[in-house]
Amino acid sequence: IPVDDFDLVVFGATGDLAQRKILPALFRRFVAGQIPESARIIGAARTEQDDAAFRDEARRAISEHGRVPQDDPRLARFLELLAYTAVDAKGDGGWADLKARMREGAVHAFYFSVAPALFGDIAERLASHGIADRDSRIVVEKPFGRDLQTARDLNDMLARHFGEQQIYRIDHYLGKETVQNLMAVRFANILFEPLWNSQYVDHVQITVAETVGVAGRGSYYDKSGAIRDMVQNHMMQLLCLIAMEPPYHFDPNAVRDEKLKVIRALQPVEPDDIVRGQYQGDGKSTGYAEDAENPATRTESYVAMKVCISNWRWQGTPFYLRTGKKLRARTSEIAVVFREPPHSIFDDTGAPKANELVIRLQPNEGMNLKVMIKEPGPGGMRLVQVPLDMSFADALGQDGSDMPDAYERLIMDVIRGNQTLFMRGDEVEAAWAWTDPIIAAWEDSKRRPEPYDAGSSGPEEALRLMHRDNRRWREIR
Ligand code: BG6
């Protein structure tokens, strides 16, 4: 279904995110017939260039990142939607031109794909030049602050010009198909919900493992580390979707209210419940310190932690989170490990093992439920655990590469005016309020992260987190 006619202004249109994600995502939605031919996408940045130069740049970016030939006729049609205006975020240059380009009657959205330091200047000028009004939508990217105070400052600054219902804070994990699927699996089946609590769930493991390092973005990453870069936002969102109560309706505030309650119920993390790691070079591959260009760095490229949620549903069921760079494989998954059956009626023929539901977020998106069955054969009642394995692509008869990119869904939701998959200001602040003391305790401790080999499963120390609780991590592969 096509969305309403819109003018989308992309600030920072010549930057990496716009070229790698935003423009290719818009192109794919255009090809899917969702973007009306009358829509306008206006690039805005400091560089002085005309529409034609911007379209050329966009053609190259979309061709490279969207994997389409540069002479694809659909690309030529899409590029006609594009225009460009040079603006000076810190001065008055260009703003009148931008205003002149905005059409009456179309949805107006402004995408801040720029460093957060510029958010205030741009918001100010959009308001003072009368370009944005009460119906306009503002899209902001992470990082949304680097601690509670900076996040509050950003929220306050945006609130001076826009209402909360106009602000779309992106966490691109929420746009991933399989992440949205978590809600479908939990709230559109009767099978799981009765078991979804500490009485039946022993623990939950959330893993986001990456094979890439931080080379090329070391200067950002080294000031951030895995906790700010991944845990405060993406991992937190996954945790919320797994742990939250059923919202009364799939409605933006109903969903976000429930997520907020989870974040507020998170217990502080004790120093003993967290392990940080840093990947080491091995001659073939560079180490973190080298990638970050900071020999003395104590920033973590890996973190594993045990998180407890103090509420009626989850008291006694820990959530183990881990994420890291340069690990053995690129894999993101959530494993819900159930408790063992309370009593076995079988003799010494193999004790029943705990059921496990593994939701694979990427790659090879799907679900795997481990169940016990009788091993075939006349040898008596021997038990064996087997997987009920499903890949979403197979089940739906799709090619896995057809899975829409998170940005496609999220940008279309902005135009449709649906905030369900975007973070509310209080949610972001609550997440920082929980991570701030974890980061502060680390800074005070003066400890160094545990080294781990590039291409491994992370530091040995992380195993301890599980072993002492008589549990084990799932293999990263
Ligand atoms: C980004 C982080 O937000 O998410 C990166 O800044 C990380 O460090 C990326 O690599 C992971 O996203 P995805 O979609 O590749 O899982």
C-alpha cells in the first residue's frame, strides 16, 4: 500500500549512513511501489552542489549498497525524486531555499543523519525559519546521548521545538523483521505465553556476535565501547521484547509503556556479574588497540553480563547478555532455556533435557524448538533431544535475501506516522539510568578488559559467569 505523498529532508545526505542505508532503503521501497512518484527526497548538507551532482552521488551509493546496476531504469526513475539544498547548520545560509522546496499538503519529515552535536542547531533553524510545524516529523539516529544527562539534554532540546509524538528515535534493531517477529511469536500464539515466566524458564541468553572489528570507526567506538554501542540500545530492546508484559494493543504507547516497565525493573549489575573483553591481534588480523589507534585503551569490544529483572514474572530467571566484535561468527539469537521436567518417569535411559526455544535473528532467520523424543529402534525407551527447526525463508517460501532492511520499514513508519518501533524519550533515559552506574563502576575500577583472540568466542572469563550458575553459553557459530 503506498504511503501518503511526502517531502523527506535528509540532513547529512552526503554522509555514510545516508549513502549506505537511507537512500538504498528508500530505493527499495520505491521499487516495491510504496513510495508515490510525486514524493520528494531532499538531501541537505554543507557541501555546495546541485541536484544533478547529488543524484549522481546517490546513483553510485544505491548501486553499490543496494546491489543494482547503475543503469537500472527503476533507479533513473527513483533519482527524479531527489533534490539537494546546501544548508549551513550553524548559520542562515540555505534555509530559505529549503523552505521554498517544501510542498503544502505533503507529509513533512526531517531526518537528522548528522552528529548529535548538530541536532540543536538544526532543530532551532527548522523552527525559526518556519520550515517545520506541529505536524512535521523528526527522525533522530543513535547515539542518543552518551549517558543520562546528555540524553536528557537532547530530549529537552528537541522538546523545545517539537512534541514527543513528532519525534522518531531510531534503534534499527526494532526495524529488523525477526525482531518484530518476537512480538508475533509471543503475542499471537497461545503456546508460549503460559510458560513465559520464571516458573518454567530457567534462563534466557541473548547473543549478538559480530565478526567485524572497529577499524575505520575507532575514534567513535573507543569513546563508546560495547555497553554504550550495543547494550544500552539494541540489546536492551531485545531484552524488553522478550521480557515485557503483553501490551493491551499493538499501539505505540501501549508497547512502549510495557518496555519502560521492564527497564525500570532491571536490577543494578554487580561488578562480579559482568565481564569485559578486548580482542587481540594475531599477526594476520589487527587488535582492538591498533584499530582504535589508542595503545592505552581500556574500552571493551566485548561484554557479557548477567541481568536480573525484579518483577513478579521474572524473579529468579536471569538474562545473560553478550555481544562483541571480531568473534568467531556473525550470529544474533535469543535462547529461552526452559526448566527440566520436575520428575522423570523413565529409568536410566537418558534423563529428559530441558526444552530450549532459540529465535535466530540473523543470519538464517528462524526458530528452533528443542524437544525430547524416543530414539527409534527396538532397544527400549531411549530418549533423545531433536530440533523442530524452521527457517522463516523456507516456511514462507521466500529467498532469505528478500528480507527487507530495517531502515525500509522504519522510514515508511515515519511517513505513516506510526511510532511503535521507535524509542520514546523516557525509555531512552531509563536505559541510560541503568547503564550509567555500570559504566561508572568500571571507570572507577581502573581494571583492564580481558583479552580474547580475534575469531574466538570471547574471553575465557565470560564462561565463568555461566559455570558458577551451573549453566553454559550456547556455542557461537
Ligand atoms: C550499530 C553499532 O548500531 O549496530 C555497530 O554502532 C554494530 O557497532 C551495528 O556493528 C550492528 O548492526 P547489525 O544490523 O549489523 O546487526
